[in-house]
Amino acid sequence: MTRLLDGIRVIDAANFIAGPVSTTIMADFGADVIKVEPPTGDVYRVRGAGYPPSPYNYPWIVDNRTKRSVAIDLRTGDGQDLLHRLVRDVDVFVTNAPLDSRTRLRVRYEDLAPLNARLVYASISAYGETGGEASKPGFDSIALWARTGLMDLVRASPDVPPARSLPGMGDHPTGTALFAAIMAGLYHRERTGRGTMVATSLLANGLWMNAIPVQGILCGTRTEVRPPREEAISALANLYRCRDGRWFMLTITGDERHWESFVRGIGREDLLSDPHVLRPGGLVNNVTADGKPFRVPALPVEWNGSSIGEGLKVPVLGADTDSVRAELSKQKSTDNAA
């Protein structure tokens, strides 16, 4: 069976999790991924403390399966020359090397693009490609989880300590974002015949994961830690503990239109007439920008060094109905003429 990325060749020169995740997805779709490691191996091959014991190195399996491995010492001129020979005949190059080390290793976009005009160069960093913190290294627990407010805002209540992230919890969605950027780069190449550079960062993905509170801040609201579950805004969107000690999460949509079917489902029709139970309110109209300037959290990927998302507008309900209908009428006329 032909797979989506059969025939696509990839060099994975990244380590740890986020960068390699993007190429693992590509490998699962059929790409030939060559993982470039130092002679001592990717440090992620050594399972860190805190993982439950297993005869299998399961973190390495999940993030680096379906790849071929070559050992190249990129600190040497011979190693760099060998990498450049490989780059001439591949479609994608992925790196998460610290930005200030890429010049020394000769793996910058400026170093590799002249070798292969069709190359899609994919970069991943902790804090982005530009700015005062661009050269800083970082893991998802800091750059994605702590720096973006997620660590604070997911607390169960304001009086408990900040929450710790799980291993790779931010790396995996960041790697998926880079995969999406790579696929966009390959689509660009399909249309133009030219390669390009795409990039993402842990910080950008953390902001995107936290985009609703961030958008609120940009619109002038004050974002605070949620109240304890005993003081939740809605009883229909809350955690509850069962008699056997297990927990379940109840989530009924914001307009609570399923309230009646819910109480009947749990055998508590009496709640429908209980005056002490807060009844759901009405619907709230959508709010538009009305032409006022506003800022939004950017998409967590970059294209040729630029963020994606400038020149956006908030759609007014039905505002484009006539223009879309006109497009359909035009298409119908064209089909009839054909």
C-alpha cells in the first residue's frame, strides 16, 4: 500500500523529544527518516530518573521508531562535510541545535539551503528564532509549561501549589506543530519548486495551548486561577467523586441545552422543579471586533522567518453569505458553460 510520504527523505538532526517527534510522524506516514546522532548517541537514549522500570526503553521507542540511525560527529569538519553530502539528496532537514551553535556546526539554513534548493529546513527552539532569549535552551516544563502561565492556571484552586507537567507533555504537541509546518513547506515546494524554512518553539506552542486566557489578556481582561471545584461557576462542568473513590468529569456544553436530558438520565427529574437548583440561562450573542484593532496569539509556527496571523478579522455572523453565494453562482455558470 502506498503511504502518504513514500519517497520523502528526511534528516533528523534533533535530539530529546520535540524535534524527533515531528520526524517520527513523517516516518509513520512512510518517509525515510535518517536520524543523525553523535557517536555517543542521542542523550535521550538514556532513560532519565523517575520513569517506571521496564525492559524496554519506551520513551525512545515512542519518539524515534521507524527511523534509520547514523553516527556523525558534527564537531569535526569531516562530519560536517558528510552531513552536507546527505543534505544534497533529501527533502527535509530538522534541527533543534541551540541557535548559537549552528554556525559552528554549519547547520544553519544559510549553510544548507545553497546545497539543495528544494530543501525544507525545519527549526525548533525553546523561545523562538529571534529576540533576546532566542539563544537560550529550554525544556517544555519551563518554556512551554511555566513561562506561558499553564503551570499556574491549571491549579485545582488558588490555594494549592502550581502543577507539574508530565514528561514530554509539551514536546509532543510542539512536535506535531512542527510536522504541520513541514507539510506546509512541502506543499509550498510542490507549488513553487522551491524549498523554504519553517520553525516553531516551545514557548509559542505553550501560548497557543493557553490561547483563550492569553487572548483575554490582550483584550483587557484579568485572568485568574479558577476557583476550587466546590465554588465552580457551573455545576455541570465540574469534577465529582464517586462512592468507590474514583473521580469523573462532567461536561455539558456552555448553553446547557442538555440539562433536562441529563437529569432524566441520572434519574433525578425532581431537579427540574427544584427552586434551589440554578436553571440554565439564555444564549449570549457573539461579539465582533467592530473594526477596532486587536491582537491575537500567533499560530505556533513561522514561515520564512515571519509569524502567521497578521491582517486577521473577526467574522460577523452572516456577513459573507452574499459573496459566497455569488461564488457558487459563478461556479454554476462556469460548469454550465463547460
